[in-house]
Amino acid sequence: MEDLVLESGIKKGVSLTPGAVKEIKRLIAEQHIGDDKGLRIGVKGGGCAGFSYILEFDTLKEADTIYNIEGVKILVDLTHELYLAGTEVDFEQGLNSRGFMYKNPNASKTCGCGESFG
């Protein structure tokens, strides 16, 4: 996929770190996720900073953009693109934190847990 840049200078779309790709592929195999589903990355209202992230396996919807990152099908609702442009999803396995982390250049504020933003 070629890198597309928005007027703000932020890359369009989402990206995954190698650690996130490895963990997502592990989950797909462990949970027997079929080819009819992809990993939905999105946002919803709520959370301590205003929005919280959505990360779940789901089926393709009409308004979705599909990204294929190293064999992982990513689904992003078109209306969420504005909030997620340039977001990198990582997976950490440290002593202090474990789980998916989001590096979102659009976030003006984040909460301490890293799962919501404003």
C-alpha cells in the first residue's frame, strides 16, 4: 500500500508494528478466525479522555476501508478515518504494561491507561 498523506501532513490510514502483527496473527490462529473477518480498528465515544479505541474481529461493512498489513486484514469505518489517520498500533509485553497500545498523532490528550483520547 502506498503512503498517502493528508493536508495536515499526517499519513492516511493505520499501521501495525511487527509486535502487533505477530500478536494479531497469534490471536487469529488461537481463536480460529476465518477469512471472512478482519481486525476492526475504530473509535467510540466514551472513556476518560473523550473517545476510546475499538479493536475486535468483525465482518466487512459497506462503509469500511480495508488495509492489508503483512497478511492481516484491517477494517476501518470511513467515518473513523479522520480520528485514526496515522495511528500506529503496537503490542507490548513488558512488566509495566501488556496489551495493544495506540500512537495517535491526532490525539490532543490521552488518559493514563492509553485506551482513550481526546
